[in-house]
Amino acid sequence: MAATCLTNKIILDLGQLHPGPHTAMLLGQLGATVIKVERPHTGDTARALGAGTFAKYNRGKLSIALDLKDGHDRAILLRLARRAHGLIEGFRPDTLERLGVGPDTLLRANPALVVCAISGFGQTGPYAHRPGHDLNYLALAGYWAVPSQIEEKVARPRLRLSDYCGSMYAALSMVVAIMTAEKTGKGQHLDVSLQDAMLAWTWPGIDMMRRSPSREACDMPHIMPDNDLFETADGAFIALGILEPKFWDALRSCLGGEYPALCAPRFHNRDGRMRNKHSLHALLKAIFAEKTRRQWAQRFEGSDIPWAPLLDCDEVAQDVHFQARHPDVCALPLHDAAALGFPVRFSQGLPAQDMNAPELDAHRGLILDWLEDMAQDVPRFRSDG
């Protein structure tokens, strides 16, 4: 089994729903042992959304139920913190302080601990105590402020972008902070704001829009007539990704005989296509509406054109490239779900991970027994006890 810098590192996951648990799961996939600290009786709110939903972000973890309003259970949390390397929490600011286990208390218990607080708007600022979810953070981060298509439409994303964006920044920051603490003996408090994380992605586009003399979508240099989604005759869609001149040349070579309008001089170079983006977009829209998605796939077969069909759920799993790259897609039979492994391939491999999600408080005995063990070398937990 491959080891990483996170092997034998203990992470306490006090998060709920998506961002905190996803952060902890990423660290677990990279080798850490994750102890999920949940509320008694109900546990993580994600449990109420179904076993499959809970399993997607909590597989491979150990579970202990602690009531942080209870002094005895708070003492257990502090004992865990003394032996842990990182702690993730997703409460509103000052919640842990009110419970008597805020960052200062945790760092006094373990000066090398990394405490990662993930919240919607951060620990400071006028919005810090506001409630929110993914769509709210996207809206305030200007996700919809930067147009992306000639026929611009406002629609909600198909993913919880802020949650995933924030959890990736949180996991990256925790790895750096834990490695730093290992060298210096000094932990720290990480303030992860989901809105801030999204702003890191949206700001370049927002800054471009603010500096542009025109706020019209079609005047934006990043909106291109040949880099868009197009509907086909059967109501399906294809994605065309023309950027470099060589790909436009390839498209014209492929389709120019049947559609000579594509070879018009005004479309020859990028400047011309941008000056005539409305007419070119209309032309491409009409062309792709003439054939079905299958027919376009046959037409583009073997060509050097960056295009792709918009796949449905079954087609994604059946796609030959997906099956080649993800032969280890793992069913979670106890939870009516399936999961992929960590998406980056390490040439030396990654530690094996238990794919089962824990029942609430399933590992209390194992965890409490481990706390009694005062040996200096902390063995990696095994979920089978």
C-alpha cells in the first residue's frame, strides 16, 4: 500500500452536508485517517438526504457521536484534538467558541493542530453570520455577471460549484498547513469562505468586464461564435471548441464542401470571425440543426476538430474513454450509489480506502480505545476494528 505525507495523519471532520465532508474525504483519499464527529441521534444532516448522498462524501471515515453541549463529550473532542493533526468545521462563525471549543481552545490543547473553518462568507465581514447555500455564494461572487455565450441565458449550474471550489481550496490549504506544522510545531486557523473561493475563479472575468468600454455580451473578446453549444436535428447538443486557427481550418476542411459559406473570406481569421460573430454563429447554428448528433459524430470521426457530444447520465458511464480511465469505479451496494476514486493518478499509487460509509457512532469503541493508547507511534485506524 502506497504511503503519502498524510499517512498516519488524523483529521477530525465536524462538517455537514458538502464542503467540510468533501474536504475531509479528499484528505482521506490522499492517505489521512478521518474521524467524523457527528451529532447524537441524527448525525450529519446529509444522512437525512439518503444513504447514497451521505456515502458519496463520507466513505472510508470513522464515526463517533458527540454532543458538544455536554461537558463530557467536549472533553472527548479535546482529547481527540490533542492527538489529531487537523480539524474541519463548518459552523457559522463563533459557534464553536460559544460551545467552549473554539480555535483558541483547540490550539491550546494542541499547538500543532490545523483548524479549518469552512463557512459561506468567512469568519469576518458584514455577511459573516448570514445563512447561505451554493446559489447564494455564486450570486454574490458574480458568477452570472460575466456572459459566456452569444445567446446568453441565466440558469443555475448543474453542480454545487461553490461547495466544490471551496472544499478543494480547503483541502489544499490543509495539506500545506499540516506539512508546515510538522516542521515548525505550530498549527494555525484557516478561514475558508465559499464566496471567497468562487471569487478567486470569477474575478478575472469580472475585472475584464469592469474595464471594458462595453458591457454587451457580444462585445466581449472571450465570447466567440465558434466556441459554443449547438442544438442538432434530434434535439440533442454538441459542444464545439474552436480557439486556435488550426481547428477552424480543420472545421472548414471537413464541412466547407457541403457548406461553402464557412469559407467566406470574412471568416478566414479570428479577427474576421469576431467582427462577424452574429452572422457566423447564426450560420453554425443552422448548419448543426440539419443533422442528428449521431450523424455529426460520424461526420467528425477521425477529424482534428475539438468537438464533443453532450452526454446524458447513462452515456457518461458507457463512454469508452470513461471506462478506460475509470475501470475502478466502485459500487457502494449498501448505499445505492457508486463512486470514483481520487481523480489524479499518482505514479506511486495512493493508499487503499474503505469505500463504505460509517453508521452513526459506529466506531465509538475503537476511537475511545485509541485515545487510551498513549504510545508515541499512532497506528492507522482500521474501520473493521
